[in-house]
Amino acid sequence: MRFMLQTEAMDPILRKYNGFEEMKADEYRYWQRRPAHEGIDAVEEMIEAAYELKGWEMEPDVPRLERPFVRLPCPWR
């Protein structure tokens, strides 16, 4: 028996879900099993795709995953 080290992405697996909640739970379990750096890479990939869809160019020196500063009202003040 021979084993091969897989260096590329696996072939897609098709699954049938009975509802949206079941699909999201499976997706959550998937990302919980992956290393943190893979999740960050996936987010960066989505950001780049969003920029391309809008026709914007990403500047190479701009830090990624910036959060906007939003002031939310505090209900107990």
C-alpha cells in the first residue's frame, strides 16, 4: 500500500443539508478544526476578492483586517 502526501487542495465534497442551521453548524465545525492562520488567510482572500469586484486596487503597504472605529451607545450610562 502506498501513501501520498497531498500538497494541493482536496477535491470538493458535496453534502446535502436539511436546513441552513445544519449547514452553518458543519461550516463552524470545519473552521474550528483548521489552524488559525488558515482562517486568517481565507479572510484575506475574501477581502481581496471584494476589492476586485469593486474595481479597487489594494495597496501593498496597507495593513489588512483593519476595523473601523465605531462608537456604540452604552445602555447603562
